Amino acid sequence: MDVKPVSKPVVKEEEDDMLGKAIVINSFVDYPAVQKLHIRTGYPIFERAAVKEKVAKELIIAGGKKGLEKFGDKFIDLSGASREATVANVAKYMNK
């Protein structure tokens, strides 16, 4: 009787299950700035206080990047000095 080796099950690495991109806002007041971006792309939006672990490979930040370095590999910081500046940065990003 020939015994064939049993192949090991393919285990997905955690990175494969990771979101490609996500949007992180500082607080709910930043939601209007990224609402159109979310609708157009479908990227989920996370409030900064809710981010406790890595949520995506690339984070689009609206509301300051400080302290988020461990929650993504790549960052696009669209934060501005004011809400109006953040809205303008998001619009420029969407028009690329």
C-alpha cells in the first residue's frame, strides 16, 4: 500500500486578510471632510479612538498622523491646519 504524504492546509497570513486602505479621522467632526472619499472608494472610516491595532496596509489620515504609526505600513496624511484645509486636501487627493 502506497502512503502519500498529506499536504498541509494552506494558512493565510494575517496580512492577506488586512484591508488595503482605510480612512482614519481624528473625531466625528472630521467625518464630513472624508464622506465623499468614503462613498467614492468604499474605504472604511475609523475614528482615531477606535483604532487599537493595525487596521489596514495603508491609512488615509484626516486629523493628524501622530500616534498612528503602528496601525499601518503606509500613510497618506490629508490633515490640514483647519477643517477647511483638510477638506481642500481631501478634494485634491480625490482629483488626482
